[in-house]
Amino acid sequence: MRLNVGVVFGGRSVEHEVSIISALQMIENMNCLKYNPIPIYLSKANEFLYHSDMKRIDFFKDLNNVVSISQRLIFIKNGEKIKLFVQRKNRLKQLTDIDLIFLVVHGSGCEDGTLSAYFTLLNIPFVGSSILSASLFQNKWKSKALFAYHDVPIVPYIGFYDEDYYLKQSDIISACEKHGYPLIVKPASLGSSIGICKCDNQEQLHKAIVTAIEYDTEIIVEKYVENLIELNCSVLGDYYHYETSAIERVFQIDEILSYQDKYLRGAKNTKGIENTSRELPANISEDLKKEIESLSLRIIKIVGGSGVIRIDYLYDSVLQKLYLNEVNSIPGSLAFYLWTPKGKEYRKLIDDLINIALKRYSISNAKIDTYNNNLLDLNNLSVKGKLS
């Protein structure tokens, strides 16, 4: 009997369209003898929607039309089952049961633990990291502080809130300039290189910060790595077992790998991030390869990610020094291409991800989550007393 897999994608995120591409690409590669994929589109207004044509990329050419002709979806828990209903006017009609949710979302408001929290509350197994892991991975400022504490190599940086910049602009500019130009400015919780700028002087720095503030309330400014080589590695698994993928070197047309480099140059159909120019496996020394693999496993263990995760590194080829750049809890295209050189085709990667999610759900549900001592039945209970 096939598993009904609800594939959730879209969301209120600047990476909305990237999510659509990743999800449809994944659905194309699912083993339909084992799984029945049910597309669940999360609109930019955060409404779950369904239409029978949602497995086709051309269906999403006009997102306003998608919203107008699709039916609203509602999840309802009924005993141990999660049932999916479509709303037609003021009536509900059951569409199907859901056995598992497969999160293929990117960016803040989606990938950052928001949807992990929702499906955790519904107590349904889902492919993706926990609430805590996803939220930490999404926030570059907070995650860098955590990784620095654990002696993970990161470039010098400063993080601040938009309100800080309004009130103490000159102090923040001075603190950034202590690291020396060039500098990189990033919105703390975005991905796909959106809102990122390289700065060579104070005027550019100010403009870049103002631009980043348009996207996020938290900003991070980092020292630019000279002689830069970008290297990425994926990790698959959960806390009880992790494995690493092949390592890729990514080439960019501009000094920063832009949104255009990743998705728009030569884009066609649902190829997504496959369009990026890369060397896979990367032509690097065996020592650097082992360093990346070891560091990747240590990074994931610190936060405890689940599913497939991509870790992006910066390497100074002259100083021969490796730095963690960022961690992506749901990478574009699910980083399937990084596993192909190791003999794991996309279909097998999907199988592994579903099995990981089901095992994590089983482990979690076996834990004690209630304490059978009814405090409300105690004699002489008074709400005026002190609880500790």
C-alpha cells in the first residue's frame, strides 16, 4: 500500500518560487509505486491550497491565477489519522488521509521552524529538521554565535537589529569597519543570496545595510574572504547516524554567488539549482576533503539537524583556511546532486528521507510526554499558593 505523502511548498518567503521548483523536481523523482505525492501549495498569504494540476511547473506561471482557481486545504486530526479536507464555499469535503509530510520550503517563515512547529503540533511525521534546529540554522547571526562557542571556524562578523542601526548608526559602522573592507552584508534569515551585498567603502556599507533591513529585522556583516573558493557538503541522517555527501566547488560569475547565478542563468523547466556552474566532486586535497567531512558532522551534531542538510564553506586558497559560511536545513533541489557521485540517486535519497522521518516520529512517540499526577486533584488546592 502506497504512503500518502503531502509535499508542502511555497510559503510567505522571498524564496517562494525556488521552493516551487524544488518541490516539483522532487515529486518528479518520487517512486510512485511506493508513494502517492499530494501537492500542498502554501500561498504567499499562508493559505494551504490544492489543485489537481499542481504537479506541473507551467501551472504556476501566474500565481494569482493559482490562488483563484485552487481549493483551500484544512488539516484535521481524527484519532491517529490526519485527514486533509478541501473547502468548497462553506462546506468541507475530505480529499485524503495523510501519512507523512515532506517539507520542501525555503527561507524565513517556512524553513525556519515555523512549519516544523505546525506539523509537530499536529503530531504527524514530517521530513525536515526539528523546530529548534531549523530556527537556528535559518538565522546566520544566532547560529554563528553558537558555532563560535564550539570553536567552529567562522569569519569575523558583527550582528545587530534594524532598530540598533536606527539608533546607533555611527557606532555600528565603526564596529564593522574595524574588520576592514571589503565587507559582506546579509539579512540574517534569508537564503538564495537575496539581499546580500559586497561593500568596499562606508557609503556602500550604509546602502547595503539599508537594503538588508528591507528584508529582515536582523543583519549580519562579515569580513570578505579573499582568494575565495566556495565549497559545499551535504549531510544526511538524524542524531543517531549521519553521513556526508560528495563535496562540490561552486563557481560564480560575480564576486558573490547571486540569485541569478543559482536559478536564472539558463533556467529551464524544473532544473533549479542544477544550472549553477560547479565542479563535482571538487578537485581539492584529501586533507581538505577530510576536514570538511569531519567539520560537517560536528556542525550537525551541535544543533541536531534531521533529513538532508547542506553546509556551505568559504576557503581562502592562499591562507589555506576553511570557514563555515552557513547551514541550509532544506537546501535547493534537496542537494540531491551532491549524493549522485556517491551512488545515491535522487529516488533513493527520497526513500532515505522518508525512512528517517518515520523513524524519528516513532522514537519521539515512544518517549514519555505526560506525567500522571493530577495536580488539580490535590486537597486544599488554592490558586493563591506559590508554584515552583
